[in-house]
Amino acid sequence: MRVLVACEFSGTVRDAFIAAGHDAISVDLLPSEKPGPHLQRDIRAVDVGGYDLLIAFPPCTHLASSGARWWPAKRDEQKDALAFVAWLMCAQVPRIAIENPVGLIGSALRPPDQVIHPWQFGHGEEKITCLWLKNLPLLRPTSIVPGREQRLWRLSPSNDRAKERSRTYPGVAQAMAEQWGKVALPIQLDLYCSFL
């Protein structure tokens, strides 16, 4: 399976798919933190044709409910961010997963298909994570962890705080690769955007 991982600088999801035997590449405005197939550019400048699966992690800076107190002053940024998410949802790729926290995507575009937490995939942490899915099954939990904390919510302000909060947990990435990497191919590509 050819997998395109958009808005990922960490290489975590890309590497999970590579480890599972897939042809995967990440794309981000930032360079990749780990060696591996990576394009440093805007995903909208990439020809997505020929990919079987797009997994996207659009920036949540202007979309997450955690920043709701600043929303009145961010209308233009929110409009641009939602347009970007809509572009991802309508990308001409047969299977799409978009990840983001609770926020504007669910109210302005459509509700998420699934809400997951890291503690369902082997990490003792809470982080409400929404998934919007096209032609993909819901992720099945792989390892329920009883002890749970909100480590990311308590991170001190720093230059790297946003990067740390945006990282995908390895257990979640592995579940994506193992479960979505086994979805039968091929599927007929929609001629219009049926995601929204």
C-alpha cells in the first residue's frame, strides 16, 4: 500500500507503516526529525494521485477547543484552517484519515467518526483525539492502560510545546499501520468529495 502522511514532522506514523511493509512517505513544512522518506513542503503542492491512503494531522492551532477564548480574534485564521482541512478531506485518495482534537472541524464541517485516547493503545495518558475517516474502519483499541494522566495538558510553556503536543503516540501509529494497512485494495475513487 502507498501511504502519504501529511503534516507529520516526527516520522512516527510514516515509520510505523514502513515497519509494517508499506511504501510510506511523510510531508510537512518542517524537516523530518528522523531519517526516512520525507518531503519538506506544503501537502497541497504534492501530487496525491497514486496513493492508497492519506493520513493527515492538520495543525490545530486555530481549530482546537482548547483555544476557544481566542476564537473571536482568529476568524480569518480559522477560515483558512477549515479550508485546508476541507481540501484534505476532498483529496483524490481512496482512503483518508484526518486527526485533530475536539474543535471547529466537528462543528463547522462534520462530526468525527471516532474519538480515541492514547490509553487505549498502551500509553497511560489522556488526550482526546478525533478521527474523520473515509473508507476506513474504526481503530480497535490494542492495549487498555488503567493508569491515566494528562501530561500534555500540563506541559510548561516553551518553544517546543506545540510540537510535543502534536506528536502521535507510537501505540496509536502502530494500530493505524496494523489495522488500516490490512484494508483490502482496490477501491473506486470518488469523482466528487463525498467526505463532507
